[in-house]
Amino acid sequence: MSALVPALIAGAVVGLALGALGGGGSVLAVPALIYLLGFTPAAATTASLIIVTATSLTALYAHARTGSVRWRAGAPFAAAGLLPAAAAGAAASRLPQPALTAAFAAVAALAALGMLRPGRAADGPAAGEVRLAKAAGTGAGLGALTGLLGVGGGFLAVPALVTVLAFEMQAAVGTSLLVISANSLASLATRGASTAGADWAVIGPFTGAAILGAWDGRRLAAKVTGTLLQRAFAVVLLTVAAFMLVDAVT
């Protein structure tokens, strides 16, 4: 019972960030599970994958109803990440805990720095031209990241879809949810024993709060400028990354 309130609060914050920014909120799930709820890094990545999968599938359904998911172009991008996600998911439990924490902190810091950079116009190929090799490589890298660290990767998938496949932003956000859902499911499939032993009393409320928080995040995004939200989130993410890195090396 003592973990219920922190789980609900953390889930709401993660969902709020996802709903407001269209990605990146799941990067907060792992540190919240470790430092607020007492999970080990390996258990936190598995729990984060469960949370990310449920939240992404819910959001994917909502975006699909509005027609903002490009299934034909997004499916090969997602497929390229399935095997790397499964392989990385199987390897994650064998890595030393400090190494897993340090790797996550580095990825979180890079994501935060990317959010702080001034926005650039997409310079990808024309709409009818798809750079298949580059798309496959990007999809594979995203899958490996999802499997290893338990993050959805929306903060990487969205810009990749914009620059590599020349998607407009709305389609990139919707299609990224297809990629995230597929990679998360592939990684979870290799963690059968870990998911069987998951603490559902914490994961369930966390996931429910994240899904509800995502709807509030959408409303927040309509009232506050996207740049301000993104910069505020980046500062929080940099702080979390610095704390995790110090914890990993001490």
C-alpha cells in the first residue's frame, strides 16, 4: 500500500509528459521505478516496457482513429527493430546493474540535449523517396535501445521518421507509436520469466495513471507552448540523468 501513492504520482507525470510532448515520458519511468519504488535497474527496465507497451497501444488506437498512422511505411521501420529489440531484451538481464544505469543515464542526457537544441526543418527525402537502408538501420538501432533500456524511444522515433522518411509531424507521432509498440512487445517476449515475477501491485496503478495522464497532457499542450514544455522537460531529464550517472559510478 505504501508504494501505491508514489506509483500513481510517477505514472501521472510520465503520462503527462507523453501526452504533452508526443514522446519522452517513458524515459522518466525507469528512474522513477528505481529511486521512488525500489526496483533494481533490470526489474525497472522490464516494468517500464510493460508500462510503455500498454500506454503506446492505447495511444496508437487513438491516433489510428484519426488517420495519423502510416501503416504501410511504418511497418518496415518497425520490423527492422524487432530482432534487435528481442536480442537486447534477452541481454539486458545479464548486464551489470551499474552499467545498465550508466547506459540509461547517457541516453537520457542525449535525449535532453536534443530537446534543448533549436528546432530544425526536416531535410529528409521527398515524400515519394524512401531511403530503405537508412530507415532499416535507424529502426534496428531504435529496437535495440528499446529492448536494452526499456524506453519507448519516441524521443528518437519521431525525429527519425521526420528526417529519414519525410513524414509530417502529426504522422510521425502517430506512426512512432506503432514502432514503439512493436519493439516493446518483441522485447517483452524475451523476458517471460521477468514479466512473470513483476510486481503488478505497483505496475498496474503506474500504468493506469500514465494512460490517464496522457489525456491531461494533450490538454496541457493546447494551453502551453510546445517549446516551453520541451525545455522544461529537458531540464528535468538532465537532472535525472546526472543523478543516475553519479549513482552508477559511486
